[in-house]
Amino acid sequence: MLAVLLAAVGVGVYELGRHVDSASANLASQDSELNQTVYKPAHHSGPSRHTIELAAGSIGGAAGLMVALSLASSLSRPRRRKTTWRATH
């Protein structure tokens, strides 16, 4: 059930991002100031956007996996209270 919930959230976020991206691109195409040439440095420094997205997705996936495993292990434990022997006076 948790996997279905995580998948539904992931699909929802993906679809929302896709709609926002297409609306932004549509509005940007209508703006005359945004259609001018832009200065780009000759040497690109730092990680690419793809690398940043891959790292963020990996960290998010690892966090989700840790939460899922934690919930699964807590649900699979027996609910009985552990009895311990105690010496009486």
C-alpha cells in the first residue's frame, strides 16, 4: 500500500511539473524580451542540470526506501510485550 501511495505521489508530482513546464514555455514564447540572445560563458563550470536532477532523485529515492523499510520492519514485529524475569525480595 505504501508503494502505491509513493507511486501516486511521484506520478502526481511528475504531471504537475510537466504542466507547469509547458505553461511556462508557452508564456515565455509570447514574451518578446525572452526571445533575445543570451550571453553564455565559453567554459561551463559546475555540474550539469541532469547531474543535479539525478543526484536529487537518488537522495529522494534512498530516503523513501529507508522510510518504507522502517515502516515494514515496525509492522512485521510481533505486538506482544516482552516479559522479563525479575527477582522479588
